[in-house]
Amino acid sequence: MSNCVNIVAIVEGKTEEIFIKDILYPYLATKNIFIIPILVSKPGQKGGDVKFIRVKKDIERHLKQRPDTYLTIFVDFYGIQSDWPGIGDAESISLPKDKAECVNQATMEKVVEHFGEQNADRRFIPYIAMYEFEALLFSDPAILAGKLQIDESQVVSILEECGEPENIDNSPVTAPSKRLESLSSRFKKTTTGIAVLKEIGLTAIREKCPIFDNWVTTLESIPG
């Protein structure tokens, strides 16, 4: 009998899909954990405008397909809409880790409420990235600056302002993606972004991004 773990990851965009395939999958596979990213399936809608009702349909489908498969989601706090569980309460919370915990817990409760018969309490693992996927790129200022061909001090000043990558906020002007665009016109999420993260490496990203690290740790802890 195989003791491997299979995980389906519902993601909101192409970059997250590539990140899981190229960076997270090889790492987890060494632990006999196999994660497959699936784009949120709603024709005509793209990442950055994520409604819970949209994701809920995918959650239902994948929880019902195979009872031995685990399910996680990987979406940005910046992009989720007002119908998302816990978003209203999270808006009044100041610390990013507490915001993430609030939304993740509310999401978990809502999914268990709807899909308890599919053992969602055991099989579902929510992950809301704070505040955007692009925050992970700030895990190593030297590497990011090198890829963007800018002075490292420009990246360092952002981190000094915010404290750490996952604290870079969700304003339409100062969100991680907006800061990257203002730093360099060379930045392209699916190419430059993935190249930066590959060079930084998963270990360093986890050290600098505790909310992300907690998600990966949870995936690692699934019993095989």
C-alpha cells in the first residue's frame, strides 16, 4: 500500500501554478507528498478578482472526486472579494499574521459547514497569501535587485518601511506588485518573478515569510 500524500492546490493565477510546479512540487516530492496546482475554473475571470462563490465550486468538486486526496487553496488577500469568509473582520486587524489567521479560520469553518461529509475538517487546508504572492520576492533584496537591475537599497528601503515581506501592504499603490512595477519596467510576474524565487530558494523564502512557512509546514505534516 502506498503511503504517499496527494494534494490538489486551487490557485488563482498562472504564476502561482508555475511556482507550485517548479519550486514547491520538487521539494514536497522528496517527502512523498505530491501537490498538483489547478487554476480556479471560471471562464472570463482572472486572478486578482477572487470571489468565494467562485472558489467554493472548485472546492466542492475536488473534495468529492477522491476521498483520499487533500485540498488546499493559494489566493492573495489583496484579490479576494467582500463575499470571502472573515474578510470583514480581518480588515479591522492590524497584524498581517492575525489577518491571515482570521481569514483562514473563517474559510475553514465555512468549507467544513458546506462539506463536512467529505471530511473537510481533515482534508482542507486554506492559505491566504499576505498580502500578495509577489511579497515572497522580497525575501532576498540582493537577488531581487540583481534581477531587476536596480540598486539593492531600493528594495531594502521597502523592507525597512514594512518590516518583512509579508507586511508589505495591500494598498492599490503600495501592494507588492505595485512596488515591483514602480521599481522596474523589467518585472514580469510569470518570468522575472519565478526566476527570482528559484534563485532565492524555498528555504530562504520560508525563513523570511512565516505565514507562507506555516502553510508549507502544514502540508509537510499531512500523515502519509
